[in-house]
Amino acid sequence: MTNPTPAPIPPSTPDTTADATADATATRTTAISIRNLKKSFGSNEVLKDISLEVATGEVVCVIGPSGSGKSTLLRCVNLLEEPTSGQVFVGADEMTDPDVDLDGVRRRIGMVFQSFNLFPHLTVLENLTVAQTKVLKRSRAQAREVARHNLERVGMAHKEDAYPAQLSGGQQQRVAIARSLSMDPELMLFDEPTSALDPELVGEVLAVMKSLAAEGMTMMIVTHEMAFAREVAHRVVFMDDGYVVEAGTAADVIGNPQEARTRSFLHRVLNPMVIDASEITDEGVADLV
Amino acid sequence: MTTQTVDRPRTGLSRRQRARLGRGVQYAIGIAVVVLLAVKIDWATFSAAFLRSDILARMMPRVITVGLVNTLIYTALAFVFGLTFGLLLAMMKLSSIGPYRWFATAYIEFFRGVPALVVLFMVAYGIPNAFPGFSFPGGTYGMVMVGLGVTASAYMAETIRAGIQAVPKGQVEAARTLGMSHSRTMATIILPQAFRIIIPPLTNEIILLVKDSSLVYVVGVTADQYELTKFSQDFLNRTVNPTPLIVGACCYLAITLPLSMLVRQLERRYAKAR
């Protein structure tokens, strides 16, 4: 298996507006490259031949109905799920190569989970320093400095001595983001980061993610927040039933979807109250388009 | 008839009043039993049988310096062996490598099913016969450590395994995502949480061990190696009076009650970090 040759293209400054990015993304190196990825759980094929690239500095939102394989796709990127076939490259490293230094590559990939997954037996500060000292071998003082800096970035500096159980969901998720940032990741994966939050706490997490995007962080985000995707994503990928159905700029995919399945999904998500009870079948909601 | 009137009992008492009445009756019965016992028991005979201070005086201080101390030592040795080996067995049982799992399962099932007394016999008499010339390092203490520890490890392995499995899978994922290796994740993230979860069942096992240490006499121990039960029994034989048993029992409680209290405190301390 050959490593991909990242296209040597001059980097451009990240741009958060969706319109200007269509050509901007084409002028960056590749951060994630997914080729013909398939993943089955037993006889259940969850991902059916996915190919996708994420450029350095790009923000890609993956949307789609539940069970469409979005989270599995994300988890295949850092090999929390082992792909059945196909290749995944992160930078120049092939994650699917059996000889890859998995721990080495993983520490360059931040990941934020739906359920936060903070370490409940450690304080907020310790949550941020433990991997720095044990994995990156930073000194205690240096790790603390980095941790405090990142807590400040997410507005959680005042809670460094608290335990995760003492924080609200939104606060926990911001700490989880800061924990990932403390490893100085090259890219960040977000797996439905706001889905477990009470509605009034969603905003604070999205605001942090937005500021990260503005700083040029490469981000791959599985989300149901359409307004966020529309505003922040350079590119939106719509998945259904294990396939990438449609991909393009946020304005195109969300504002002017070409595929019937995309339109049907967006219609349901953006107008949750318009579904008539008669349309609900054993299979879910019948396609409206 | 409305549901409200259905709820009302015929006596006209509210639910709270009935509960109070029930409690009152129970207290009354309890007090009556205590009073009856106090009146009926011949206290002079009773204390002559169970509470003879002259025998207590004769047992002192060796019941503490020998009996209690040895019970503590045997318990601690068996606990350390059981915890160490139990942790190893728990890891083996959760391993992806088949033979490790099979060995751990077989070991746990065997030693949980066989009485501790039998295991102690096998270690004390079986091993020296099977391996002539072999002697346990540490003599009797080493033999007891293995003899009691082997059984304890089988129980603790299952407790630890349950604790590890009770830690949410997301914790492993978060740690591995941060670049921690499998063993680093275990040591830094999973085991500290697992041990907090299993503090109550583990306490149970220590308390059982305290009491199992009374089996040690079967390996043949010198007077200086007597633990509480053997020590008390020895006095029982000499005095033909059960007072030593009461003294011994109090000494066991002097170990287990503070232990329970300590653990309750630990649990409270960890409560906010769960």
C-alpha cells in the first residue's frame, strides 16, 4: 500500500464564510483521506463504499438520519472502529496499515464525544494534564500551563479544581474540547457534540467550536445542528444508509439539495412539526418528496 | 365511590397515623422482650459462664500481642496475595487471548467451589509432599499467604472483573483517543475507577478473610503463631469456660468495625469523583 502524496499547495488563510471556501479548500493539503471505506457489524453493512477527503483547515459537517453511518465513519478515522475494507489516511499515515503506530497518530487527532467521556475520578485540570504528562511526556508545570491556556479558550478556567460530576453538560463538553486541544491536535473529530445537551446549553459548545473553526482548525463534525453547519462548515456531507448521498458547500447541500433523500431529511429536520401522524409507518417516516 | 374514599381505611386513621401505630407496636414488643430477658436471666450464672474478668486478665496481653496481631498479619498477607493475583486473573479473564481466559475461568471456578479449609490443607500438606525439599519462603506465614490467598484471589478476580466492566466503554475510547496505550489506559483511567466501584464488595472480602484466618490452625502453628480463634480455643480448653470465646469475638469486631467505618469514609470521599 502506498502513502498518498499530499498535494504541495500554498496554504491560505482559513475563511469561515461558506461562499468563499469552495475554491479555498482546493488549495490545501489533505488532512483526512478516506478511500472505498466499508464497515460491517456482523451481517449489517453500515458503511458501503465511502470515499471522502478533508483538507487541512477545512470544516466538514456530516449530516444524515440516525443509523446512516455518520458516527461509524467518524470512528473509523481514528480507528475506534476497524474498517472492514478500504483505506483511511490521516496526513501521511495510513490508519488502516496494520503496522501503523496507532497511539502515535491518535494523539494528533482530537476527538470529542457525544457523552463527553471526561475522566470522572480526575479534576478538570487533571483531565487535561494526564495525557500530556503520560503520553507527550511534558513536565507537570508545562502540562498545567497548556491546560490552563486551553481552559481559558473554552471559558472554563474558573473550574479547574472541580470534578466533572459537578459541571453542567455544556461545561463538561467544553472541558472535553479543551482536553483534546491540550494535545495540540492537527485535526479534531466531533461526534454529535451537542446531542446529549439540554437545549439551552447547546449554544456555549457551538460557540467554542465556531471559534476553533475561525482559528483554522481542521474539523470533521457529525451533527444535527443545521444552523451551525450552514454557518460554520466549509463543506457539508449528507449520508444515508451507508452512502455519501450528497456533498458540497453548506449553501448547496442545505440550501439547495439536489437529491430527493437529502431534501426529505432536511425537510423533516427543519420542520419537525409538519409531519402528519398518518405518515409514520413501521419503517419510520415515509419520504415526503 | 371516588378513589379518595377507597384509600381511606375503615378505622378512620390516615396512612401516616397507621404507620406511626405500627412502629409503636414494634417498639413495645422489642422493649418487652428486653425486659423479660433482663428479669429471667440469672445474671450471676451468666457472667460466670461468659464474662469472667479473671480469665480476661489471664488472656491479656497475649490475646492482643499474639492473637490479634497474627490475625491481622494472616489477613493482610492473604489480602495482598489475593488482590495481586486476583487482578492478574481478572485481566486474563478479560483478555482477547483464549488460553488466558480459559485458565482464569478454570482457576476461578475451581477455587471458588472448593472450601478454603480444603485448599489450605492442600497447600500445607499436599505441596510439601508433591515437591519434596520445597518449603515456602517465610515459613508458616508464606504458606498461609498462599493457602488463604489462592481462594481469596478467585473471589477477588471476579469482583475486579465486574468493576472493570462497570467502567463505561467511553472511558477507554477517550483515553485511547488521547494516544494512551492499552496498559496505560488500564493503569491510569480504568483501574482507579474500577477500584472505587468495588470498594464495598472488596471490603466484604477482607472481612471474610479476617474470619477465614481462623482456619490457619490446621497447618500446624507454634504458640507464637496462634491467631485469635486458636488462641481463644486454647484458653477455652484450659479454663473450661467460654469467656475466651467472647474475648476473641470482641477482638474480631475490633478489626471489622473500624474497617467498615474506614470504608464508609472512603466511599463518601470518592462520591463526588464518580
